Amino acid sequence: MMMPNSNLLSIGIVGAGTAGLASAIALARLGHAVTVFEKHPSLSPLGAGLLIQPQGVAALDALGVGAAFHAASVPVTRLLGTCHRNWTLVDIPYDEHEARGVSRAALAQVLLEAALALGVRIRYGCPVETVTVEGERATVHAPCAAGFDLVVMADGAASTLPAQVGLSVASTVYQWGALWAMFDVADWDGQALLEQRYETTRKMFGLMPTARVDGKLRLSMFWSLPCADYAAWQARPIEEWKDELRALWPQAAPVIDQIERHDQFALATYRHARARRLAGGPVCVIGDAAHSMSPQLGLGSTLAVQDALALANAVRLHGAAAGAAAYSKARLCAVRNYQMLSKALTPCFQADGNGLWRDLMFAAGLKLPGVQRLMYRSIAAPARAVKKQIPPDAVEALRRD
């Protein structure tokens, strides 16, 4: 439902990913006229499953898409990581609030339908080359260029626009990426378990519940790989690699047995983008375009939806440019802290090392009182941070007639 507003704005959003569509929904619910510029001819997101942390589930509910999201996703009640020594290194039970697994395509469809229902205009096949500022307005330069009261850059980790307008430095690519694919299994013990197996810091094999399809559980599979080694992996005999997978995780046979070809997998790469600030005048940046990071925390989509809610609340209270500045002040420190934590954890799971120090430190740490709770709060339930970044009145405003 739209909120009556005597100071309606024209808002342009660059990118129709999670951050772009979430911000389109949040701003359109406040009555603003929203146009989204998407470079691709249609919405067909690539990628395997996404983990939506509990605060991300709450943010999607506040956005007004909770029911549709729950129907498209599956529960994840525990995150468990075990090394080849059979030591538990990571154990995060989602006892208080459930996390959810969802495919990128399913989440995109949920957000797209909600945006279109609110009257958001989607301009497909419209790549944005530059954004310029003229006084209190900003112009999106694209095949279908236009001026707006506020422009939101939400075009992902590889975006060059934030650096062009001085909001950030150019993003850098991490040396390690991950192979991914999805497989359907009829019988699987970990119905709601996101599980990972490690051997040294070079090998990480993950399986995450992502959807239910025709009575089967769809699992997203991930395998860490240096980006520079992708061609060598493609040239490697597939059966040889499957033997390596079986040796690390024999119980994953229902998935491994379905691997037949290299082209069943795609390589995901990760970037680190550090914003100097999240806004400048009538221009702001959200989601991965603002704070992309390694995938160790599983927070990318969660932070994107939180960004969208925080931005909408700030614009509601302060208008376009002042609202963008207030959003930057509210969110910058928090997202930088997550980036630092994610970057610090990356060598523990994706690096060229034997990993013994990691195994000893993490396994011993779990035996210390309070450590498991700290793990949970660091990625799943930072209650104070959520309330500070997304005040309750922002949620109420979005839900109000």
C-alpha cells in the first residue's frame, strides 16, 4: 500500500537486482514515482542459492513481501562446518529466529512482482553509462536518459558508477571464487542444514537447502576455487574431481553422483568495494555496489534489503538529498564493520595454506562459553544494530495505508 505524501519525488534506480528492486518497493510504498534501469533485456539472474539471515527475513517482511518470500524459500535452522579431521569448526544454530535459503531467480521474481504491483517502471535493455548532478537533481545517462530528484546506484559489485561520482574507490576482485550448481535429491538427512566440509584452507565443499521442487529438496552446491585455476579445473577429468569430493564428504554421494559434466557448474567471483560515503547530494549507492564483500558471512542480500528500508525511512523523514545523507550516516559504519569481518575471515576458508591453525583455533573456540553465541550474534541477530539502522517507525510507515 502507498503512503500519502505531499512531497512526492521522482526516483531513478540503476540495477534490478536485490538491492535495486527492494529499494524500488520501499520507495514506491511511500508514494514516490520510481523508475528502474536494467542493462539486461529481461530479468534472468544467474547464481545458485542465497542464505537470508534472520534479520534479512525480518527485513523482507517489513518490505511487505514476507509471505511470497516464505513460499519461495526453505528454512535453514543450522549452519555447520566440519574439517577433514572430523572437528566441528562452525556451529550456528538458528534457535531464536530461522534463516532461509532461496534461489536468486526465486527471490528476484518475488521482488519484481511486488515492484510492478506498486507501479514501478522497469526499463530493460537500458545500461547506464554515467550519472551526473546538476544542482538538486541528478541525471541518468542511458539510451532512455532522464533526470530525477534522487538516483540510487544499485547495479552490483562490478559497478563503476560510485567511483565515477566520488562515492567509492574501484572494486577489486578476490583471488578465490566458487564453483556452483544446483541438484535435486529425494533423500537428504540435512533437510534444513547448511553444511560445509573443509580440508586445509584450500578446499571448501558446501551444500545449502534452496527450494523444494516436485517433492525433492534442491541443494545449492559450492566448491572453493582460485579464479586463476578455473581453466585447469575444466581440463581435469570429471571423475578425478568427483573422487576428491567423495573423499572429503562421502555422505554427499546423492549430489556427487549427479555430476556428469564440467558445464553443470559456473564460476562465481567475488569483489570488495569500499565506499568513502554512501551518498552525495541527490545520488546514493546501496547493496553490493556500495559494500560488496567475500561470501564468508552470507550477508549480501540481507544487507541489501536493510539498505533499502533504511534509505526509504531517511527519505521519508528528510527528503531526497538530505535523506540520502542521513541514510549514509546511519549505514556506513555498520556495513564497513561487516566488510572488515568478512575480509578477516576469508584467509580462514579460501587461501593457500594447511589450515591447522584455523582448525585448532575454531575447534577450541567453540568449547569456550559464549563463543557460539557470539558467532550467532555476529551474523544472524545483531539486535541493537538492526533497531538502530532500521527504526520501528520506518517499518510502520511502510505498512501504513
